[in-house]
Amino acid sequence: MKRSILARSALAAVAAAGIVAAAGCSSDTNDAVSQATESAAAIVSSAAEAAQSAASNASEAAQSAATSASEAAQSAASNASEAAQSAASNASEAAGSAVADASAAIGDTIDATLPDGTRARISTAASQLYERIGGASSSLGAVEGSTEQVGDGTVTPFEGGNIYTSSAGSFVVQGEILRVYEENGGPEGALGYPTADEATIADGWESAFQNGTITWTGTDGNFTANVTTN
């Protein structure tokens, strides 16, 4: 823009010089000089006005761009905030639903006192079986923790074994058979949930599951486990 103004000013000066030269050959020299001066002044004034207009337009364009950028930033921040709030709300709802589902799977519970004096809650189904087989005086001993959901059923831990509850019912798994059962994934493994309490068989014991059996048999103190799946 500055180069354009200088060029126009130079042209004005050249034009003025030409008019002066022409006026030197004329009898009306003063008029010629006056006209040249006025013409040059008009050209310079036009150039100045053009420069001011260009500067004003540039300033307005910069302000408009800054305003647009600010609005875009505010919109992006607002969208990000809304997305974060929506994600947090969805996570909270999912957590609440999971807790509700777990509670529904466990069903009714009762209070129990653990050996260390703390409180736990065990399912009514596990409690009824526990009391039926003798409670703390049975081979299961004292309650060790609250009933927990595992897969499609629940597990209640005791000192001497676990009570597993599923659609098949509530049953005890204990001793070496419990160890082997847990090594094979427990209720979430290939065997699934138990379908009967541990039974005594020739030379040992056996527990039946949804998808197989575990036996613990032997003689003269030499016992081995055998896992059979359907």
C-alpha cells in the first residue's frame, strides 16, 4: 500500500512538472502553476483517503476474524463440557444399574458376624443351607465374608469351604475338591456351578457340576483328583 501511495505521489509530481514546463511556454504561467499545484494536492489527498480506507478495512477484518475465533473457541469449550457431563452421567447410570443387577442376583440377605467382629451380609439361600448343615459347628466353620455375585450365581465364603447358589440351587464345595474346582476356574470355568453337595463314593468323594464332575479318590493316603467335563 505504501508503494502505491508513493507511486501515485511521483506521478503527481511528474504531472505537475509537465504542467510547469508547458506553462513556461505560455503567457499564463501563474495559472498553469496554480492548476498543477491543485492537481498534485488532489492526487495526494486521494491517495491518503485510499490508504485510510484500506487501513480501516484491514482493522475491521482483523476484528471480525478475532470475534469469529473467540466464538468458535467458546462453542468448542461448551461442546466439550456438555460431552464430559454426558459421559459422567452415563457412567454413573451404568454403575447404578450394575449395583442394582448385583443386588437382584444376590437376593435377600441377613447380617452375619465375622471372626474378627466385623459385619457381613450373606444371602438368605446360603444362610438357610448353612444352618441346615449345622452352622459354625459344621465342616464349613465360621462365615468369612459377604455373599458376592459371580457370573450367573453367587458365592458365600466360609472357613472350610464355599456355598454356591445358582439356578441349580445352593450347594457346598469344600476341601480338596474346592481347591481343584477353583484351579479350573470355579463357577466361571468349564464346570459351571455345582448341582449337588459333595458325596461319598468308593475310595473318596465326588462333587457334581453343571458341566461335569470332580472326584478325589485314592488308597493308603495317596489321593488324586480327576476332573471330567461333559
